[in-house]
Amino acid sequence: MKAAEYFNNGYSCSESIVMEAIEKGLVPKELLPVATAFSGGMGSGCLCGAIAGSQMILGYLFGRDNKQGNDMKARAAAKGFVDEFLKSHKATCCRVLTRGLEMASPERKAHCSNMIDDCTKILDDMIKVKV
């Protein structure tokens, strides 16, 4: 997955998801700076940044004032994404998902790359189905 490559080359988790979406032509490049603030659980370790980046993409594609979306469609997509993520993972919190892994360790980097891959797959499936 391209997002994991971005992550392994210096982009944060949320930025990596958005970078892949930019590359695919799904969102404008102006969304990237927004994603920066959602890195590392929004700086607090709370919501996984890969999930947050995925939610930004879903909101952009299906949210209010978008030709193909509305607030209910975006909210349904957001919930569907989280529900699908939770089938494979027990939490959405960055601190919980990375518990026991040191911030700069290769193990954490590999673990987060896997989270990014999982989010990318879920996002790709949702976009194909056009929630």
C-alpha cells in the first residue's frame, strides 16, 4: 500500500492516508496540512491518526455540501469505517493500539504501518462501494 510507504518515508500516520488519497485524485492537496494536526492521536495519543486520516477522506467524499454526500451519509460512512476497523482491532485509541511499544522503535513503526495498511484497505473497499 502506498500510504505505508509514505509513513515509512517521514509522513505521519494521518498524513500518509491523505497523501495516498491525493495521489489517487480523491482529495485536493490542500487537505494535507489539515491531516498534520491529527498525527499521533491528535498529539494526545487518543484517536489513531490512520483512522482520523481515513475519516477526513470519507468526510471529503461524502460530507455536507459535496455533490454525492450529505451529513447523514458521511456519518454512516464514519461509523461503518470504525465498525470495520474494530473487527480486527480491539480499539481505535493510538495509546491502546501501541501499548508497550516505544515511540521511536522499529517495532512501533512496523505496527503502525500495519494499522495504516488496514485503514487503507477498509477505505478502498468503502469507496468502491460508494457508501
